[in-house]
Amino acid sequence: MSSCSANKSRTIMARKYLSLIQLLNKRLNHFPAHEQKGLALVIRQKAYSLCDFMIETQKRHHKMTPINNLDIAHEQLRMHLFMARQQCYFGHPISKDGSKSKEELNKDRYDSLTILVDEFGKMIGGWKEKIIEEEKSRKK
């Protein structure tokens, strides 16, 4: 992959990550007060760790360990979001106009986040495959 193409891929991934973080923070700010220092904090920290692992993967010579850490952190984030959905934390607060129930809001807000998480996960998977191919070609 050329340097220009690699930079473009990183830029796309960074933009996707920023979109995820912006929406995630918006959703987490509406969690119930008793969860602001609990699950909301864990989710926020896990999401921020994705950025750390992305940078580490870009900068390390041996990339398999950090890309695996990125992949693991991504799956942990996915599970934490699922736990929040099960607790109906995304349905808080209920809309002012009352057009949607708490369960509908919970599902809609969770679904909008998982779309971004899934897209980000696909990018991680593609990056991981590229690294595996590079490792194989380097060994030959």
C-alpha cells in the first residue's frame, strides 16, 4: 500500500472514530446519575483506549500485539454498550414530546451507536488482515 493510500485510510478511520466518540459522549451524558461514575465511565474510558491502540498500532514496528489489543478493546466496548442497552440506559431521559417510549428510545439510540461501532470494527478487521499479509510477505 502506498503512503498516500495508507494516510487516506488512517484519515477515514480517524474520522469514523471521532464520529463514534461524539455520538457516544452525547448518549453517555444522558445516562442515569447513578451510572455516570459507573458503566458510563467504563464505556467512555474503553472508547478512549481505542484511540491509544490505534496510535500504538500505527507507530510500532511489530504491529500484531497492538492491533490485537485494539480488536479486544473494540469487542469490550461492544459488550459494555450491550449491557447498557439491557439496563435501558439509552432510554433515559424520555423525550419531552412523549412520542417514543423509553424502550423505543433505548433501541434507537443503541442502534445508532452500534452502526458506528460495527463500521469501526470492520475497519479494524481490514487493518488486521493487511498487517497479517505484511507479516507473511516479510517472512518470505
